[in-house]
Amino acid sequence: MSKQHIEFILNNEEHLRQLKRLSKLWNEYIDYVLKGVEFTSDGVSIADSKEHDKAYIQTKFEKLIGENYFIDPDCDPYGVIEDGLLSARFMGDPAILLSSIKKEQEKRHTRKRHPKKSWEKLRAIGLEP
């Protein structure tokens, strides 16, 4: 399977499910570190869990994105999605990436000026009608 533009992640239910799971693990890990919550709502001990680890979550996130998706600067001329990806990598929460993709898709149609090259590329790959 070849790499797709990163916005297609919203159409892939399996990858969305994986990102949401990683985001949940991240939030539980943060609750453990900052608030001292020792068990998840499922009764799993966060201290003993190998999944509730910053390195594990970031590795899974990087692998999922790196193997399946790319960012095209022509389709993201303002860098909103790329910034979201960098923020998700830095902060550790994959939900930041999903939020930035949705935000860019909404803003794309409300900006007064969007580059013509971007619209052409988006239509060519099937992201815009």
C-alpha cells in the first residue's frame, strides 16, 4: 500500500481507531504522571502497563503516520496540518493532529484567498469536489 495524503486518515476507520486509542492511553498516562491516578477506568494498573508509556505511544504514532501518510505542502499552504503533526509529536497527544486536520478543512473554505495551486492539487487527489 502506498502512502496517502495525511487528510485521508479521517477516512480510514482503522487508523482513526488506533489514533483514538493512543490518545486515550496518552491521557491516562498524563493523569498518572500529573494527578497520581494509578488505575484506568478499565482497572488496568498504569504503573505496570507497557502501553501506558510515553515511548510506546510515540513509537506507535510515528509508525502509523510514517508508514501510511505524507504531507503535501501544496495542499497545506498555510502549514496548519504540518503544525498539528509537529505539535502532536512534541506534546504526545495524537488528537492534536486530528483536530488540526479538521480545522484546516473547515478554514479552507472560509479564507478570503486560498492558493489556486492548492485547489488544483486537492481536486487531483480527491479531497475536494
